[in-house]
Amino acid sequence: MSLVEINFDGIVGPSHNYTGLSLGNLASAKNAGKISQPRAAALQGIEKMRANIRLGLVQGAFLPQRRPDEAWLKSLGTDTAHAGPALLANAMSASSMWTANAATVSPAPDTADGRCHLTPANLVTMPHRSHEWPETLAQLRLAFADAAHFAVHDPVPPPFGDEGAANFMRLTAAHGEPGIEIFVYGESGGPFPARQHVEASKAVARKHGLDPERTIFVEQSTRAIAAGAFHNDVVAVANENVLFCHEQAFADRDGFFAELQAKMPDVVIVEVPASKVSLDEAIKTYLFNAQLVTLPEDGSSAEFRTGMALILPTESRDSETVWPWLEKMVAGNGPIRKLIPVDVRQSMANGGGPACLRLRVLADPATIDTRFLMDEAKLDTIRDVVATGWPESIDADHLDDADLHLRIAAARSALYEALDLTELI
């Protein structure tokens, strides 16, 4: 079995809107009430996936969920015609596009039974995300239906909040070898909620059959959460044996680094000092909400032959503080050799950067339902559906428009039909 890293991006749904539902997400709050552009948002995400394929990376996708979520409203004793504005906004959220929160994934080399284990996040801390998991679970069970290679679990039950891979990292010397799995939880976020509960992280580790000697639980710093790092992936990202993080990401930085180095002596920690890039600037530009990837040696372009690359938002390139530091880092001949800015401004305005939009799965592509794996032709098909069916704009003050609801449902159905996934409609 040939294990490769596959990035599953969320296709931005046709209900993408700005209603500022995510407490602690500064971009979401700042842009509440603005006019969104669902079509442009989805097209930006498609081009991000296309660019990854051209780098030689393996790319997958998950599909938008039903919006408005009539079943969820019905469970609350109401419907789209009678729900108040706040409840309707929660039912209309397109936040499932941020698949870093879809699940926690432990690849086969790390687990007791030698299968890849996936547990969908319950996302109970935020009402607008708490009803995502049933459709996420359905897609995971279809995409990873091969029981010889995958185990897809039910989510951790309430009250313990689980936010998935956005609060999880994995380090390893090589794809086929056991790794160190790092679960990042919160105790306090000052004025904002700490969304990942340590008991949820421990439950996932037990369900996945992880070796306690190769598992670390580390607390995210209160300062980071209070500054707007509502998930760990806003202040840290890992790939292979490299951890790239902000100096103020973790509550006990020294203790965490010591434990990590003891368990993995060849780990390379690339830390951005607060004196060079403030926590506020790192969060504003989503410097760490980047995809840290290994570029294949046989990439399609001679420019991308070796080393790691940061696929990061254009907002980082535009920063007079962040970009010079990154350029100096790359010039230092460390493990990160390339900076690749991507335009995901519509997602960024709602508080999700390149890393938020993807879930990493280490697996053999031959064991996965091919309908969820992307190539350029399939991306062309998705692009055409989006270009004709996605609303061009949505006013957050008019989410009760019945015609809008019908258009959103029709657009979603057209996409599922185009990808031959009608059993999920």
C-alpha cells in the first residue's frame, strides 16, 4: 500500500454569507453584515485546488451541506418561514467548507489495528457548526468505506467540544512510519471560548488506538485564543518533522518543546518570535493558517523539485512585517524553501485561510472512493456548475428570502449530480 498525503478541500457552498456567527473569530466579527460573493468564493477555492494539483499534490474534496438546514430547524420546533433571524443565520451557515474542522485523522502507521481512523468533530461550542457532523459523517463513511483500511467513528458526545484537525498536528520522519500525534486543547480564551476540550482530545486518541508514548496533549495559550486564534491552526502548522509556530502559541512552550524533542529527537522547530511578528499581526494575516506541504521531487515544474512550501494567503504577502520575515526565513536555507500565496479572500473575510479549507488524510488513493478525488477535468466540471448555479452575492440581512433558499438547494443538487453523488442529496 502506497501512503500519500491527500488534501481534502471543502467546496464553498452556495449559501456562503457574512453574519458574524463565530465568537472569537475576529475576521468573522469584523465583516458581519457585509455582502458575500458565494460564486467568487467557490471559484477561488477551486483554483486553490487546481494549483495544488499542478504542484504534484494529491487533491480531494468534500461537498457543501444542505442549507438552510431544515432538519435542524425542525428539531428545534421551527422552520425557515418562522425561525427568527439569528436562528435562520445559524441554519444558513456555509462553514462546513472549512474541512480542517471536519474530523481528526490518525493514519494507519499510528494506530493499533493498522487502519486509518477518522472521527468527525462535534463542533458543539458554536451553534452554526454544531449541526454539521451528520452530513460530514455521511460523506466520510462513503469516501472511506473500505473497512479493511479505514475506521470512521461517531463523534465525541457532548458536552466535550471537539473541533477536529484544526486543533491537531502530526509529526513523522517518513509517511510510512509511526508519527507523533499532537492534540492541542484550550482551558481559557479570556473573553472568547476555548473550543477544544481536553477530554474530547483524549477520547479521540483512545478511539483511534494511539500509543500513549507517541501522543502529546498540549494546552493552547490563553493569550493566543484571546487574540483571535480560535483554533491552533491559526498559530501553528506541522508537516513531516517540521513544526512551524508562533512563539506565543502554547501555554507551556518550553515544556511542550522538551516533550516533543524527547519523543522525536530529529524534530525541526521553526518558531516566529513575537518581537519580529506580533501575535496580532500573525492572526490578522493568517501566516500560520497555511498549508505546509512537501513538494514532490517529480513535480510538474522544475521550480518545485524539492523541499517544503508554505501555501499561504495573499494577506501574508501584503504585510510589511510578515513577508520580509518569511523571505528571510526562506533565504536561511531551512526546511521551508518556497512561499506560495493564494487568493482565498472570500474565505478569509469569514475567518478561514488555506489551512482551514483542507483536511489532510494520509492514505492510499486506491482505497478511497474516486468520486471524492479531484483532477483538473473534475475541477472544470465543478467550476461550470458553480459559475451557473451559485448566487453571485448574498446580503446577510436577507437570509429569509425563499427564492434564495430554492436557488441554493438547486445549486447544491446540481453539483452532487455532476459528481455522481446523488445518494447524498
